[in-house]
Amino acid sequence: MSYITQVIFTDKHMTTLKKGILASGLSQRLSTQGPFTFFAPSDEAFAKMESGAIAHLLEPAQKEQLADLLNHHLVIGKINVKDMTHGDKLKTANGKELSVEIINGTVSLNGIEIHHSDVATTNGVIHSLDTVLAN
């Protein structure tokens, strides 16, 4: 099995996330023991952001802001979708909260639906999102 970074770095739908993880310095953390739950924005998610936002965030001067945004998608501990219940509050690595909603069997965080859930890794689990979580 692979670490979170190895899975993301080889996924053809997460090339922007790969660049963000490398630019933010988060790759080292996501390659450690964990366990972690990473709500990974796909390329589709980043494409929905305001024009020029990604290029701006990838600039070296924005490293801290980018790291904060990506840490908003990271929860310490392994949480599979089946373990989430409606109303749960998940504390992110940047100290904020994500609200779990389950409506008709569809699980979402802060109103953003989880896609491709429960991708197991050596150091946790990845759930894919098609929208970047607002920080």
C-alpha cells in the first residue's frame, strides 16, 4: 500500500493538488505515519476557483496561505465515510471545522459532496471532492 502523497502524485485527476502539496511543503507531513483523512480536491475542483487563483497560490510568497488551505482539507485520524454521521464536526489540521451532512445516503462536508470515498493508504484514507473547501 502507498502513502497519501504517493496515491495523489500518481492520480491523473489530481495534478493541481500534487503541485499544491509540493509548493506548500505539505508533502513531508502527508508522507509520515499518520493516520490522516485527506479530503482531496480534484483538478475539477481547482478549475472551479476564480481565474488566476491557483497560479497565485502556487507562488512562493503564498506558501503559508496555500498550506492553510490544504490543511483545511486534512483531518488527523482515519475516518471512513461509513464512520461519519450527520451532524459530526471534524476538526481540520488548520484548527477549523468541517460539518458532515448525510442526505439520502449522500455524504457531504460543508455542503460539498464526497466522491470516490475510502481510498485506503498506508497512513490513512483519501476522499475526493469536486469543489475546494472554503477556508
